[in-house]
Amino acid sequence: MEVTKSELMFPKLNREEIAVLSTFGNERSTAKNEILFDSGDTNVPVFVVLDGGLEIVRVLKNGEPLVVSHGPGEFSGEVNLLLGGPSPVWAKTKEPSRLLKIKREDLLHIAGTHSLPSDVFLSAYLLRRAHSVSRMMGDLLLVGSNHSAGTLRVRAFLERNDCVYNYLDLDRDPAVQWLLGQFTVRPEEVPILICGGGIVLHNPSNALVAASLEVKSRAVSSSLWDIEMGVFSVGRE
């Protein structure tokens, strides 16, 4: 069974982004059906497809294989693999392919020093994490903490405007906390809202959320909305 792919969860890197990654990775050519890594392997690298394609395979409890296919410009990886633990999946090429192999520590270095591809990887890995832990509905994802005034404010805004969204709770998912730290996301930048079109917003104002989602507040005016939601706006930096 092949996974239905979301463009945000499985984005395509552009030439400029691939050029940045190429300075850290090693290009390699592969034969058809070549195994790139197996389940149980640790410190698994990230692969960017330059030509050809690869398949990521996870065997479900009923024995059925769940397959994600990556084409040119797409990349492998998810939060657990970046942590360096044992891989729950294995990967092979679909055809003779040309790949860019990036060590996990090099990708984490890129995440902390190069803004160009960072948001692409961060949003993709957060969305893949949300998909793996829950039944995602759409691509709108909020990543935050219930101890964060900004998170409470944005959640209230989305719910008041009937926006269907998915939520990753930093208080319950230390792996996601770790990922944000690797991508140099500061506490004052939480929450993160990932919208359609690859937009990644860091602790956005209600007005910015509304503009990005093209929604209108149910408050009579923006000033009334700010008064109603003022308790959540306190601490917004």
C-alpha cells in the first residue's frame, strides 16, 4: 500500500536548496533495487533524490508493506532517524538513481547555520511526525505548548474561526522539542504554524494567521478581537 503524499510533507527542493546541501553531502549512483539502509540500522543518513527514485518501506503489524516513494528533489528522513536511533523502516531504489547522501550530523549542522533549506526540512519533519502519531486532517499544523501564551492565543483564534488544524504538543513530545532546538527555534518563537504553500510562521500574530489562511475573524473588528483575546496576547514578543 502506497501512502497518499502531501506536497508539504514531501516537498521538492529547488536547485538553490540542493546546491547548499551538495556542499555537505556526497553524490552516489545506484542500481535498481539497491538497499540504502535496513530496519534496525542506526545513524541513518538522509537521501535527496537527484535522478530516479527511492522507496521507504515500513511493514505494518498485519504484514502489509506501507510504502512512500520519493522522486527527484524529494528527501527521506523523519524525527526519530535524526535522533540517531534504530530505523523502523528500510529503503531501496526504485530504478537506477543518482542520490545525494547527507550524514545526519551534517544535516543538523545545516539546520543550525543555513536558513535557505531549514524551513523546508523543519516543516516536512514536523508534518511527518504529526502524521505518524495521529490521523492528520489537512496540512495545517500548529506546534506549541500549553504553557505558551502564544500557543493558547493561536489555538483560540483557529478554533473560533472553525479552522481545522493538527496539533503537536511540545509538552508531551520531547523528540519534537529536540528537533526545534536543532533547528535553532528559540522559546519565544513558539508556537510554529505550518500552512499551505510551505509557509512556516513563528509565533505569528492573529492578523498574520488570518492573512496567511485567508480567514476573517468573527469579532466585529480587529480591535474588538484583541480586547477579547488580550489575556492570551500577554507575553507575545
